[in-house]
Amino acid sequence: MTPEEITLAVAEYASDAKAEGIVELDLRGLTSVADYFLICTGRSDRQVKAIHDRIHLGMKNQHGILPARVDGVTQAQWVLMDYGDVIVHIFMPEMRDFYRLEQLWGEAPARTLDFAAA
């Protein structure tokens, strides 16, 4: 899968788990860390874990792709899933407000991915 396809699939799985504020940051040309960040919010630690689980199982079962690394699932305040060229950030609202990745990478083109409205 291309990074664009991974980002879209992950966003759909996050949306299935009722993630809010799903935003894609296009980091191409800005950093070698990743091509895209996919950022979303869960309203509780249980929901953050559920979003992680939905993304993990969807990518594994439907696409045969596992993240190279996952951090933060135990605390479920900020879960990071590393899919190589796509880094997924699942935040609790307070953590997203504190780290403000959208502002930190403010020069990156951003796109809101809202599947609930579709």
C-alpha cells in the first residue's frame, strides 16, 4: 500500500471507532521522519484503546500490515503507531491540546478526514 492508501485506511478505521478530529498532515518535503501524520482524538482512555485496536486489527486483517512500533497503549493518553511512512497519533483531548502537533507542523498541508459526514 502507498502511504496515501495507508493514511486513508487508518482514518476510516479510526472513524469506525468514533475517533474525533481526524486530521492528516502531509509532511513530505518537510521531514524524513514520515510522509504523513494521522492525528485523532478519543474521549476516554477506553476509547483511545478501542481506536488503537480497530486500526491495528483492520490493518492486520484487511491489509496484512502491522505497525513497526506502538507506544502508549498502557496509559492510553497518547498512542503512537508507526506504519513507516505514516505515523498515527491517537490522543486524549488534553494531550492533543498540550502537544499541539498541528501547530508544531503548521507549515504542513492539513486535511480533515470526516467519514461520519459521508
